[in-house]
Amino acid sequence: MSTAETGRRAETVDTEAGPARITWLPAENAKNARLVLAVSHGAGGGIETRDLRALAAALPVHGVTVALVEQPWRVAGKKLAPAPKTLDTGWRGLWPALTAAGLPVVAGGRSAGARVACRTAAELGAHAVLALSFPLHPPGKPEKSRKDELLGSGVPTLVVQGGNDPFGRPAEFPPGKYEITEVPYGDHGFAVPKKSGLTEDQAMEILTAAVTAWLSTLA
């Protein structure tokens, strides 16, 4: 068991949207911790998704404390996410707990969680944004673009996107001041078909390597 898993702990935080929960996986050498990566889930799942689990396993050895964030609706056991405004309220309420250690905080999330991170980054003083499976548009409706949320983050931003994500393939993303990494053949959850020749472990290695390298460039 890794040091991060050994030090894993959960913290409940009261917000105006209800109690939220942070699962902390600390950097392996606490004295050398340099960043907190706070990542939230999407509208259809929790922190057990393959990408969040992969990051939680890979990053602590690189001096990054990972904070897996569960929004109040998820903690309450509800199946449907509330409106974006309520998601933002929950995220804002968590922010003091995320910054309590005095380290720079990279705001992140997958899907709806990525949108929340982008919308609130500048306001909250996030160090950067990690957007996993950013839902650029609803499936089949490219005209309903959410590019303004991504382009408006106001901080260094990395998008990690599946090559076959119906919410926006990498080639659909607009030019802007952000970086984008493609996980070949990946869908919205970064699952890859067997016929691709890429295993799930290999797909997650692409994701974690890209995130690790990007985090190392942040001053």
C-alpha cells in the first residue's frame, strides 16, 4: 500500500449547498508537497471513475496531494446533479478547506466538474485548471458550445480528452490559451475499445503522464 493510501482520510465540509466531502491522498513526502490537485466528479458518477482513481494513485509520489471532491448532491445520495449554479456554490464552499494547507491549489474535475473548475478558477484564485473530458457540447449538438467556459478560465489550463468523446473530440476544440492532450480512442469516460489495441491501463498511463508533466511546469 502506498503512503498516499495509508494517509487517506475523508473530511466533511459544510457548504451553502449542503455537506460535501473531500477524500485526501497526501503527497508521499509531506515536507516536499508542492501542490494540491482538487478534482471533482461529473454529473453521472462519483470519485470512483478510472481517471480520478488513476490520478490519485500516480500523483502523490510526485509531491502532489490529491483531493477527491464529492459535491453535496452526491454526498446526499441523490442520482441527478443540480443546476450549474448550485454546483458552483458547493465548490466555492469547499475552497477554504482545499487551501488550508497553504499550498497552491489546481482546480480540476471531469465533465461537469471540469466546467465548475473553469467557471470559478479566476474568482477563487486557483493556480491552474485540469479539465478531464470537458463537455464542449451536448452529444450531437455542436452548436451548443460551452467553449466560453473553457476559454474564460483565466489560468493555465490542461484539457485531457478522449479521441472519441461524443461531448467533443479534440479536433473540435477551439484555439485558445490552454493545452490539450488526447487519449486515443477514449470515450467520455476514457474507456477504449478492445479493437483499438490500447488497454485501459495504457490509456490511463497516457492520462497520468500528461497530467504529471503539466503539473511539473507550473511555477
